[in-house]
Amino acid sequence: MGSDVFEISVNFVKMVAIFLLMVNLVPMLVWVERRGSAFIQNRFGPNRVGPLGLIQLAADAIKFLFKEEFIPPKGNKALFLIAPIIALIPGAIAFGSIPLSVPIEISAFEMFGSQWGPYVFPFQSFEIGIGIVFVLGVSSLGAYSMLLAGFGSANKYSLYGALRASAQMISYELAMGLAIVGILIVYGTFDFAEMIAAQQGPLSIPLFEADHVVNKILGILPNWGVFYQPVGFILLFVSVFAETNRLPFDLPEAESELVAGYHTEYGGIKMNMFYIGEYGHMMVASALIAVFYFGGYSLGTTLDTILVEGTIVPNMSALFASLLNLFGSGWEQSTNLINVVRAFVFHGIFMAKILLFLWIFVWVRWTLPRFRYDQLMDLGWKTMLPWALANTIITAFLMLFLR
Amino acid sequence: MSELDILFYILSSMSVLFGALVVLTSSPIYSSLYLVMSMLSVAGIFMTLNAPFIAGIQIIVYAGAVLVLFVMVLMLFDLKRETKAFTKGRFSGFLKLVGAGLLCGFIAGAAYESVSLIMATSEEIPTNIAAAAETGFSPTTNSIKEISKLLFTKYLFAFEVLGLLLLVVPIGAVALSRVAGGTHAKH
Amino acid sequence: MTSLTPIIVLTVFVAIFGVGIVVVSALLGPKRNWTKAKKIPYESGLPGQERKETKIPVKFYLTAILFIVFDIEVVFMYPWALTYTEFIDAGLGGYIFGAMAVFVGLFIFGLIWEIKSKALEWD
Amino acid sequence: MSHSVLLSILLLAPFFGFLFNGLRFKSKNVQVAGVVGTAMVGISFICSVLLFSQLASLPEAERSLRAEYWNWLNVAGLQIPLAFVVDQLSAVMILVITGIGTLIHLFSIGYMSHDERPSKYFSYLNFFVFNMLLLVLGDNLVLMFFGWEGVGLASYLLIGFWFTDKEKAAAGMKAFVTNRIGDAGFLIGLFLLFGEFGSIVFETLNAQAPTVQDMSWNSNLTLACIALFIGACGKSAQIPLYVWLPDAMAGPTPVSALIHAATMVTAGVYMICRLSNIFIAAPNALFIVAIIGALTLLMAASIGLTQWDIKKVLAYSTVSQLGYMFLAVGVGAFNAAMFHLVTHAFFKALMFLGSGSVIHAMHEEQDIRKMGGLKKHMPVTHWTFVAGWLAIIGTPLFSGFMSKDEILWMSWHSPLGSWYLWLMGVAGAGMTAFYMTRLMALTFWGESRVPSDVHPHESPTSMTLPLIVLGVLSVFGGFLGIPHVLGKILPGHPPNFFEHWLDPRLANIPGLAQANITMEWIGIAISVTTAAVGAILAYRFYIIRKDLPEKVTSKIKGLYELVYNKYWVDEFYFGRIINPIVEMSKGLWMYIDVNFIDKITYWTSDMVKGAGSSVRSMQSGNIQQYALLILLGVVVVIFAVVMG
Amino acid sequence: MQSTEALVSVGLNHYLVLSALLFTIGSLGVLLRKNMIVILMSIELMLNAVNISFVAFATYLDNLDGKIMVLFVMTIAAAEAAVGLALAVNIFKNFREVNIRFFEHLRG
């Protein structure tokens, strides 16, 4: 966690901050969902509580807290209680492993009378060498929360719902894995930071290197993964929907058929924790898509240098410095400050991308009709998986010649 | 007591504890959950042994797939709490305990013997990972690439045979379950 | 270098956070004695048809088994994908592609067999 | 034609006859079988005459025709080529065998005319001739042994020809077993010789024989000679192993004539003459041969006095004459022995065929007490029989006299011989004269005691012709080898052709003194007088005063009983040797086989069954028990490794 | 010889002892438990113990073969678990209860 007190404490604060970011984002997403669905269905969403219903978030949270604690008598009490907690953990940990921004280099400075050496704080909860494998592993743990919830509540329908949800989740995890294999072939590394670094600079596909004209046109576009792995992107995008049981694939909790799936017997805060888990999972998914295919927290070198480095960062840091001066004195635009501000700017870009994809989640939910279960499984096994395999083979084959 | 040592002691005690619980609890659902925890702690131990890739694979394969199957099958059986968890036979039980104890003792003894032997022969092997880190031990990513290079050159044949095995298993499982109807089918 | 302690610290923190919330809601929530209707599992209004044992089709665990097998094959593809470009640079492109072609061939054959044998048909 | 082709024809003709008749053994046609059989042996006779002439044309020194066909046995040190040699010695033998063989085949056409298996009989006879030729022509001891065995087999088959009769079959068996005992001795001798000289070819054996005489008793050479002599005893019916010959009379008479008079029984003598150099070098062995020969001739002659069956009398006379031959060989007079062999073949074959025609005429009646006065009915048989009788008792100028007196003289004169051998020989000659005259008297002369229903008639010409030929031979045969002392006084001094012919091939006695003419004449005189006394005595006993025999026998009752019962030799053999062995083997079987070996086998099978059941209990199907066993196994292994 | 120091720095033999312990627990599970599923789980536990020693040796002898072996062991374990559970389900179908004793019916 770090060599000295300062580093450890900063790391810990960072970890908690990122987790709280995720947890707080969930009510906001709920709000976005309700407003979005209203917008799509041409009606007003919650607008009574505060401007545009923004305070609704807090209202919901508090409401959940004061709900009654209900545990089905015949069910397995321990499992019933553990399930929601297990739902939380995978999302949080996976999100923690994704680098949300450029690591902050803090040069040595003097504070509280002692000299603190230079630090490098990676803008993520923890740095993990095998990024993708870790995220995949942890996300596959998500299935346990469903199974235990279904088994804990003695309800027959919840058992069915749990089995169906986990079966669905398992099936699409394969397609996701294969899509990721495509990415690995292109970038040749597990670590997210290296992937994002690889996506800097203008798009230059070795095949057309010789031909200047094409290169010129392509040069405009940033060197993102989506152009290398378009099919992979679609596969990942679809399978992510299934992973998080989002609409086209949310048959297990479909109200009409199986009551509410595996969280039928849940209410109150435990139900809320399932939502947090679900939305957390969605955030991780969209983050992954952003990292793999849309260059993570960078906007491509040209925009990066001009926009970010050139304009935004200096102004922001100046603004920020002036604010600090209001309180204390002698804050000038030290490099540390600039680094911190730059990190947050890039973080802003990354969050923008994530929010874009989250909006797409919501958007898709309220437009597409639901799959029947056998259609859903057939799609997973009989189309997604073969397509993913084909994609891997073709990428490998092309790579033979492109290199 | 470097950071890694503490980690090792925590994780190993977790894995042993959960391992024991797997065997001792009477209800199979709980034992499977303890097994998941044991697996995760073993994955942690792999991390301390500077094998992150193996740890990741362990989580994906073991914790993520095999045990999901276990839990699913257990749910299928919908077993009530078992009355007698252990097979009967006092003497054979005792014999089993003694046998297992002896086995463990011997392996541990053999470990001490051989390790001291290994230590004697090759000094430069670091006593623990933290020390190893300073000696420029190959960072994780390189080691993963090394693993895959080795896998596809030296162990290619084994790799292909495994492909075949993985072809046979599903066919076998499907054949085994070819019996008509669900779990409660009347035969 | 992968550091493990932050992961463990984070998991513990999240676990404590979860338990904390549940405990707080349990404390804050009203305590009522449950009517009989509340106790029976919620069957979207239908009167309890609590049968002794729930019949679960065999399909689920079959999918799980297939998942394990194919998951492992995907897992084996990771190291391959990782060093694929390096093998090509080293001039062994054909070799490594061939090796994986066989592996994926078996994968596809297994998949086709599963599809043909209707193991994945959901009734 | 080259000698090898002639030799092959000589050998293969009888073999072909054997095959031809053998394959159609069921047919009853005597003519075809008989003619073919006789023709084959005739062809062999012609070949042997041609070979004899070729041999004679060769210069004295290298008179031997050797024909090697292929390499029969080629083991490390032992090379046995399938080779045949015709030299002076074997030429004489093949002439005798094929000559007399043809005559006997001719005779037996008539004799076997109403037998139901004639072709089987002729195929056996041809088989016998083939084997005898093999024995005689063999270039080495092993080939000779091959013939030796074949002849033994043929004699067994022929003796037991009418095997339906239990007694005749037993006689065949007896002959075969006694021969086998002799053959064992022959083999041991063969091995010892091979061990000593490293070769078994006669040529090399005779060449390598040590010139100085080996006086020790237990040297390899002496033991080899003694063993070979035991083989000879078995085959030529000498003292210990002679019992089979009298019983061999159970076979058809021409068989006895051919095998038990002329050829097979002489094999032993031929073998010793063949290895004369070896035997000369072992005087102790020769001494044993001489003693056994003398004893046999005395014992056989004495038994011959008391026999009533015509063929039994002739059998014992053959045994005693063989005794003379071995006596001659024992004292080193190989030449005399061979000459006596030839002359004996003539007159003994004649007498057997004569007795054959008598039995044929008397419708299988063999007891001479029921015969008498056949002179009138069977003139040709009678006169040929008289010629034979004169020859055998040794009347001067007849063949018997020429050869027997030579033997008697040499037994006295030779350094190896001694006075008591000569005395036994003379006594034997006297007894021979007595029982032969007794035979003549009882069958041919005296008044006829033939029972009324039987009326003897002369046999057909096919049977009388050979008799006549043999008669001529036995009368003039003697002139082949006239003793020197006689040669001088006879007009024109005819030399001893026979001795002259055989001498280079046979070893001569070391230290033989110059013959003392007067002593020789004295010897001749004594032997002739004893023979005459014997004959006259018998004539008086059985023709003139018929009561005398009873009186004499009643006086010497004990001795007569002893001699009449053939000294109880058969009974002794059965009682002391054969039965104890049978009893012992029964006992052994009971003790060892039943309760020792069986016990062990049962015990092992029970043990295995027990082990099996104990292991079965382990396979209880309880998987955890298996796992436990595996675990314990692993623990033990680790323990071994750690501790080891 | 490395008494306290052994306690302090974690050497190879710590891992081996750990794997031995886990292996023993797994084998006890196999031997003692009646429920077939739990036996399969104990087998998984034993295999994990083996994996630990593999990786420990791989790290301490700086030889990657150990890690590759772990990969193979994992696949084998997964395959074995899959087939084992398929069997268990079959037995459950016939006997309504999963008990190792039922394998005795398979006896010839």
C-alpha cells in the first residue's frame, strides 16, 4: 500500500473515494434511468422533489434505509443475508482495478516539518498487472450472489430465477472472454494502462502504411481499438448487456413471468444493494468498453495535446490555485498541483465516456423488447460464441499479414 | 516480518481454516461456499508467490466456473441438512485419520529435508519474495509472456492433448445426462 | 508489481460497508409481527402450492459443465493471444497460428457436436 | 558299372522289396509276393558277385571299394558319413547273406504257400536282408549299429510272425529284450572307443589301434572290447544272453534258417573280426571271449543231447557252433572263425531247411519221437540232410572238418589259447557228433513211429532245389580254405584260398610260433576219433538197442534232469532278475508316486485357492476403503523414501 | 538452524508444509465424508494443494515449468469435476440421495 504514512493514507483515501464514487453514482443512474425512460416514453420523470427531481436520489436512499427487515422463515437465513453483500464485492473490486486517469506524479515536498519523498499515485484503487484476467475472474464471482439469493429464499420461483440468471450470465461470459482475446491479440498485454498508452497517436493501420492518401484520412481518427476490432466491440457490447441482466436479457427478473427473479423476497436496503451491484457491474462494463475500444481517459494525442494540455489544464489549475489562495496563501501553480489537475481533467474525460455508455444502457433498456429465454440462450451459444470464435481466428489470420 | 510474510500467514491460515470447514460442515451448500473462500485464499497465495496470472486463472477457472457448477448441482439436489456426514465404521475412521496424519507428517518432514538440501545446493535462491524483488526478479508481465512462450514451444503437444480432453468431457457429460426428463424423472 | 494488500483492504472495506448498511436498516426499520400471508413465499398472489420438491430440469447443470469446458479453452487462449505478436515477429507466425487452429478446431467441433446433440435446446 | 552304383542297387533292391510287399501286406497271393521277394534278393546276390569280381581284380594292397553318399551326421568332433565299404571281409559276408538269402526265399515260397499273410512275411524277410547288408557294409560303427538294431527288429517281427499265438509273441518279445540288453553293451563299447580314438570309422580305428598289447584290466580299450563282446553275446546268443535263440524257433523254419543259423547270429563274430586290430591289442578281452565261447559250446552241446524237438536240437547246435567261432576269435584265429562261419552257414541252413521240409511234410509235427524212417518217404531231404550231418560232425574232407579242426588246432597252438580250451573243444565235437547222429537216427533211419493219420511225402521241387544246392556247398565248401597241413599232403598242394583272401584285412597274432606239423596231425587224429566214437555210440543207442537210453538216463537221473531242464537258466533269470525288478518298481510306484508327488500337487493347489479367497474379500466395492489403501500405500512409500 | 528466522521470512518449506496440510485435509475429506459431492470438493482441495507446491517450486527454482503444470492440473481438475458431477446427478436420479455407498451397486 505504500512505504510511508502519507502514501498509505493517500492510497486508502483514494480507494474509499473511488468506491464511494461508484456507490453514489448508482442513485444518480437510477434518476437518469427514470428520467430517461420518461423522456423516451414522452412523459415527465420524477420532477417533484427538487429541480428536475434531483433530490429524488437522496429520498430513495433514505426510504430504503427505513424499510422493514424481512427474512423468509423457511429459507436459509445465512445465505439470504450474505447474497446482497456478495453482489456488492465483485463490482467494487473490478471498478477499483480500472485506471480512471493518468497516474499523478508528486515530486518531493515539505509538509508538517518533514520531507516527503516523490510519489506516484496511480489513479485507481490498486495497480494490478493482470488487469483483464482479474476483472474477468471477479465478474464471474457475481454468479454466486444470484445463486445464493435464489437458494436462500425458500421461494421456488426465486430458485428458478437464480438458476436462469446464472446460466445466462455464464453463457455470455464465454463470448466476452473471446472478445477480450481479440483485444489481447491486438495489444499483447493484460494491463489497462499499457492498452490505453497503445491507443495514443493517430490511427495508422500497418496495411495501408505505404499508401499516403489513405493514411492521411485515417490520420484524423484517433488510434482507438474499435477500428482494429469492430466485431469484437459489438460482441463485447452485447455480452455485457447479458452479463448485467440488462433489458434485452433481463428475463430472470422479468416481472411478469418469474415474479422478480432471484430477488423476489428481498426488500429494503438488501434490494438496494442488489441494484448497487448491478449498476456497479454496468459501470465496470462501460469502463472496460471505454478502455478497450475508445482509448480510456485519452482523447488521442492530437486532441490531448491541444485541448487538454494546452488550454484546459492551465486555466483549471489557475482557477484552482486562486480558489486555494482564498483560504491559505502562497499557493502558486506548482507542478504537483498541475499534475493533480491534469489527472482530474483526464478523469473527467473518462467519466464522460462511461456516462455516455451508461446512457446507452438506459436507452437500450427502454427501446428493445425482451428475449424469450430459449432465444436468449440460443443467441448466446449458437450465434455469439461462433461469431466470437470467428472474430478471433480472423484477427489472428489478419495479424499474420499486417505485422 | 515483511508485508508479504504477514500476507502469507493470513492467507494460508484462511485457506487451511476454510479447507477444514469444507470437510467438517454437515450441510454441503456451506461446504461449497467455504471451498470458494479457500480457493480465493489459495489464489491470494499464488499472488504472494509472484504468479499473478496463475492466480487470475485460478479465480476464473476454479472459483468462477467449477464451483458455480458445484453450487448449481447442490441446488439441484435440494438436499436437506444431512444427518450423518461421515461414513460409519469407527476403526476404519480411526485408521483413516492416522493414515492421513502420517501422510501429512511425512510430507512436511520430506519438505524440510529437501528444502534444506535445495538451499544447500543453490545459495542464490532468495528465502522470500520480498528479497527476490530487489534482485530484479522478472516482473509479472514478462513472466506471463515467458509462460506462454514456453507453453507453445516445449509443451505444445500437451496443449493439443488438453484440447482433445476438453472435447471429450462435454460429450461424456452430455451422454451421461442423456437420461430423459429432469432430475426427478420417473424411470 | 501486483500488490495484494490493497485488494484485501478494499474487499474488507466493502464487506464492512455492506454489513453496516444492512445492520443500520435493520435497526432503523419498523418491527412488526408477520401475518401468516406474509410468511408464505410470494407466488404473485397465487395460493401457496408449496410442493415437496422442486423439479429442476437437468439443462442448467449441463450448461454449467459446457461453460467450464469452454471457459478453460478461452482461458488457454489468453497466453496464446498475449504472445501472438511476438511469435509473428520471431517469424513463427504460421507455427503458432497452426497450433491454435487445431485447438480452436477441437473447440468448434465440440460446440457443433453440442448444438447437434440438442444439449442446448431449452424446452 | 561303378562300385557305388552297384552298392546302391545292392542295398535298395531288398528295401524296394520290403516296401512293395509291405504296402500290399493284406494280399494272399504267395506267388507274387514270393517271386518279388526272391528276385530282389537275387539282384543283390548278382551285385555282390560283380562287386566281388571287381574287388578280386584290384591289386592285393588296396582291395577295398568305398562309396560315400552324403554326410549323415556332422556334430562338433564327430563326422559320420553315410558310407559303405566292400573289402575282403564284407565281400565274403554279403556273398553269404545274399546267396543263402536267395535260396531261403526260394524255399519259403513253397513253405509259406498256405499261410494267410505271405506278402507280410516276405516284406519282413526283405527288410531283414536290407538291414543285414547295412550292418555288414557299414563303413563305421554307428552305421553298423543301425543295421544291428534293424536286424534285431526284423528278428522280433519274424519270430513273432504268428503273433496271434500268445507263446510265439512272448518268444518274439524275449528275443527283442535280450538283444536290446546286448545292444546296450554294444553302445557303451562304441562310446568308449570313440572316447579313446576320437573316431568310429573302422579304417581309422584299426590303423590307430596300439601295437603294444594293453595288459591292464580297467583301461578304456579293454573295457570297450568287453562291452562290444557283450553286444556280440546278445546278438550271437552266447552264455549270458543265449536264452532267446531256442525260443526263437517259434518263428517259421526258413526264418530260423536264415536268421538264426546263417546271418544274424554271425553278426557278433563279424563285428569282432572287423575290429580285429583293436581286440588283438586287448588280450584280456580276447581271453574272456575264448572262455565264454568254450563254455557256451560245452553247455549248448550238452543240452542238445536231451532235446526231443527237431528245431530245438538244431538251435542248441547253432549255439555251440557259435561257441566254436568265438573260441577261435578268442584265441586270435580270426581267419578260422570266419571260415567256420561260412561253412556253418552252409550246412546249418541246409539242416534247418531240411527240418523245415520234414515239418512241412509231417503237417507241423516237430517232435522227433513221433518221427522215424522218413528215409523211404523223403529221399532228397534225407540225402541232403545226410550231407549236412557228415559236414557238421567233422568227417574229413567235408566243410565242417576243414573249419572246425583249424579252430581246434589254433586253440592249442595259438599263444592266446591253452590246452584246456582245446580239450573243451574236442569234448564239444564229440557231443555234437552224438546228438546229430541221434537226430538222424530218430527222424530218418529207425522204424517209423509216424502216427497213422500222417503220411509224409517229399516236398515240391521249389523246396528241394535249395536243399540240393546247399548240400553241394556243405560237401565241397571245405576246399575253399584247406588247412596248410592238409594242403601239403593233398595232390597239387592247393593253397588255403580263404586265408589268403582274408589275411591282409585281419590282424595276425603276435608271437605265433611256427606250426609243428606232427602235433597238428596228432590233434586232427584225436578230434576225428572222438567224433567217430560219439556217432557210433548214438547209432547204438537209438537204432540197435533202443532200451539203452532209458537205462542210462535212469542211472544218471539227477544229471539228466538238470540238463533236460536246460540247467534251469530261464527259471533263474525270471526268478532272480526279472521278477524282483518288477516287484521293486511296483513298490516304488506305490511309495513315491502315490503319497509323495500327489501330496505336493494337492498341497500347492489348496494354498493358491486359500490365497485367492483371502484377496477376494478386499474387493468390497467400498470406494473409500480403496482410497484408504492407496493412502496407506503412499505413506509407506514416502516412509521408505524418507528413511531410505 | 533457521528457527526464529524461519518464522520470520517465508521460505519454500512454509509453502510445502501448507500444501501438505491442505492435501491431508482433502484426503481426509475424501475418506470420511459420506456425501459424494463433498468428496469431489475434497478432491478439488487436494488438487489445489498440489498446485500450491507446484507454484512454490516454480518460483523458488526460477523455472516456469511449474506454472504450466498448474495450468494443466487445473484443466484436469475441472474436467474431473464435470464428469464426477454428471455421475453424481445420475446417481441422484436413480437413488434420490447422493451417497458414496451407491457406488457399490456398480460393483460387478
